[in-house]
Amino acid sequence: MRETLQKLVDKMNEDPSGLDHLSATYNFILSEGGQYSIEFFDQGVELNEEATDHAKCSLRLKKENLHKLIDGQLNATSAFMMGKIKVDGNIGLALKLQNVLNNYR
């Protein structure tokens, strides 16, 4: 999972125009174990291999569903409604993340 997330972060840092001025920290908590945080700031992105207390939005999901979300095979809104993703915190930021991910497919 780390490799997949790092590739995404690298792609975003190479061309930050698709970040839509997003400034927020997200936690990704995997049901199989593993936690990551991604921080979007001033047209840059940073990946950490642990969850953080200052995240405004935390997504709880299976590793398989995170891969699908990144690849565009899973819509965040539909996944939330079906219970495949649980969101703690700002749901609006979860929707904003979906838009940003769409820019990097």
C-alpha cells in the first residue's frame, strides 16, 4: 500500500495544479492493519506511515477499496453510502479528495 500511495503523492508533487488549493490532512486507516496520513499544503503533498491527531478527515476502509479509490474504480460517495468507507470528521473534505483523485488518473 505504501508504494501505491507514494506513487500518487509523487505524481501530485510533480504537477500540483490538480490539487485545487486543497489544504488538509487525511488519515487512511486500513481494516487489515496499517495507517497512513496524507497532508496537502501550499501546493504540495506529504505521505506519513501513521495516522495523525490533526487530520480533519479520516477514512476507514479495506486496503482493496483504497486501491480502487485511487484507481478510479470506486466512487467515494457511493462507497460511503454502501458502507465500504467510513468517514470520521469533515465529510466535505472526503468529497474534495474524490475530486482531487480524479485529477490524477
